[in-house]
Amino acid sequence: METECESFPAAFEIWYDFTSETLIYLFTPLIFMYILLNFDIIDSDASENRWLTRIMVILMLLIVSSSVIELLQSFLPVPEMISSAALAMVVAIFIGWEERIMTNLMREGDTVSQKLIEMDELIVPKIDERDYDIMSASMAGTVFFTLIICALYSAVI
């Protein structure tokens, strides 16, 4: 006796796509941003990193808003002009709320490096400024040498 597998209904395929894409494209960047900012993996107290965290928050909010609109467009027949106008409104709202979101995430966060230093698990070495310069120059030389080798190798092939 032979049987044939039936395909899933169209509603199930739409729902599966909606939920799996939501998990992949929406929640993954949010979890990543939450971990980076809440546990202070990027030193957000430093003035040079403040703009990096602001840009990262804005980019993550843009990813979230565009993902939501793309997910809605995947199963609702919404014209592109309406969805682009909605995206522009959401982006404007997120840019206005970006500072509040960022301060809330960083205020509640714990600094991982401070916790490790308090537990004597992280040793802060005393490195001279000259050693930093030597390390930077040697890394720049290594990167330059690697790029030259890559260019020569690609010219041969």
C-alpha cells in the first residue's frame, strides 16, 4: 500500500514563515543589542564609544522596524508607498526615542569588566604608552603585508 504525503496548507506556510523570520530577523538583533548594552561589553561610558553605541542603537532600531514592515508585507497586500511611509514614520519615532532607550538600557546594565575586577578574576595589566605604539605599528605592518600578499596572489590567479 502506497501513500502520498500531503503538503501543508497555505496558512501554515505563511504562519511558519512569519514566525521563523520574526525570530531570525527581529529578535536576534534585539537580543544582541540588549546583551551588548546591558552588560556593557562595549564601554559606553567612554566618550569615544558614546557615538558608537548611539549609532548601534539607531541601526538596530532600523533593522527592527524594517523587519516588521517586511514581515507584514510578506502576507498582507500592502502597496510599497504605504509601507515606505510607515517605515519613515517608525524611523522618525525611533530616532526621537533613541536617547531614552539607550539610557534605560545602560542605566540598568552591569559592567562585566568591573564585576570581574571586583571578584579578582580579571587582572588589569600596566602597559606603557610606548608599548601600545609599538603594538599598533606592528599590527599595521602585518595588515599592510597581508594586503600586499593578497593583492599579489590575486594578480597571479
